[in-house]
Amino acid sequence: MVGQVNRRDFNKRVLGAAVSGGVLGKLFAAEANGSQKPFSLNYIVASCMYGTLPLETILQETPKTGARYLEIWAKRHGDQREQIDQLGVEKTKRLFDQYNVKLGSFTCFKYGLFNMQGEMDLVAQLDGDMVICNSGGPRGLKGAELKSAIKKFAEKLKPQVTAAEEKGVIIGLENHGGGLINDPDTQRWMMEALPSKHFGMALAPYHLAQNESEIAKLITDLGERLVHFQAWQHGMGCMKKLPKEQELLQLPGRGDLDFVPLLAALKKINYQSRTEIFMHPVPRGIPIHPTAEQVTAEINRSRAYLEKCLKQA
């Protein structure tokens, strides 16, 4: 009968409306299919790992890292976001299609968390599904004053989350040292203050105490609100110029952080979003190694370590 929709047709329409090929689409599809595949990591490459190399060069390298997704970074960390402005939407989409890579997310700190709607629009046009930014905000607050500030912050952010829901994208909030949302407690409080499937944590272990059990507990506490995971440790930091071998200690398998408990926690929550092997070079904007091939090899070194950890998790 016209106007009636059976359950199967309704589910098909829901899946069709989900973000194609992205995090939301993957989650809906897994739920609809009811299938249980062996847990695996879904890798994404940060364009800034390659400095300011051309977007096309990075797209060529991305599949070699075992990743299907690319995250776009803007100046001062990279300039692929600015390259997209020069290329335009259609040419950018053709480049992604040419190399069989999907856009995952934009990380773009320069606009700030409350000015991301233009980025949301562009991400959606390019078939991506996430924008990532840190909180900023007042520092040094404690106790009731801190909780009150988080509630006010969540209230102020609601229009942005509503916009994300309307555009079919997710806002990933990166915990950042010195920002309002940084340690495990502030992350938990923020998620409680602003419940939405279109808003979650983009977790950066670098900015946390390097305690594997505490980070693992945070992962399990966040559960489905964990929308992006940076495989990134503190090592010897990223604020001062260091010899390359010391700078690379930020990467999984290079520094002292044991990723087995972290991956075990990801497995426990059946984490379906993306994992990004990451570090910051000094100065920002340079590739982590002189050539694209060397950057790719370094990412693969860390990926091999993570896969080994996953077998132990």
C-alpha cells in the first residue's frame, strides 16, 4: 500500500541516510547486519605527518600505510587544508577517488571550536564525517568552579552540536594540556554534560599522565563517546627541538608507553572509529622525516607494533 514502509525498507533508508563510508555509516551498518568480525584497528593518516607536501603525494602514500582514510590538517601543522581551498571541492574529490582514499576528518585549530560550521559544511561536501578541535578555555580551575565552567562550556557548545547533527558530521573534542577539557575527569564530565552521538572525545594520550591503566580505564569509561583515537605518547615531548631519535619517542613502539592495555580497552568497547598514528615534529609544519617514503615507513613501523600489541590484547 502506498505510504506504508516495512521494517526492512525503513532500515535501508536509515542506512542510506547515514554518512556514506564514514564512522556513522560503519556503526549503523554493523548494527543492522548483526555481524561480529574479529576486532581490528581502522587506521587514518594525519596529513601533517608529511609536513606541507602536496596533497596528491600524501594520497599516494596513504594506502601504503594500511589506512583507508586521510585526516586533513591546516597551518601551522600542515597546509593541506589550504591546498583544498586552492584545488576546489570537485578536484579534491577526484584526487581522493583516484587514489582510493576517503576523507575522514579535518583537524583545524585556527578557527576554534565555536567557528567550525564552515568546516563541517566542507567536510560533508568531501564525504568526510568529522571535525576535530580542542577546547581552549580557562585554566587552573578546580572542584565546583571547574564543574561549573564545564557546564557553561557545554551549554555554549550546544548550537555547534545541533549544527553537526543537522549536517551529519561529528565534532571530536581533543583533550589538550592546559585547556578546560584535559584530564580524564574533565572528559567524563564533559560527555555527561553534552550527550550526543554527534559529539565525542578525540583522545590524545600524549596530553595525559603516561599511566597505561588510567588511560585504559578512560577509554572504557568513554565507550561509544570515543570518536577518534590518536596513537600518540609523550615520550620526551614536542615543544623543544630534540635529536630525531628522541623526537620519535612520541610514536607507538618508540617510547615507553605500553599500548597493550590501551588496545585491550579499545577491543573491550568494540571501538569502531579511527586510529591515527601520530606525533608532532619541531618546528611544526615539517615532515617527520625528510621524504614521503621515510614518513610512510615510520608510520608502518608503529603500525606493526600496534598490530603486535593487538594480538596480546
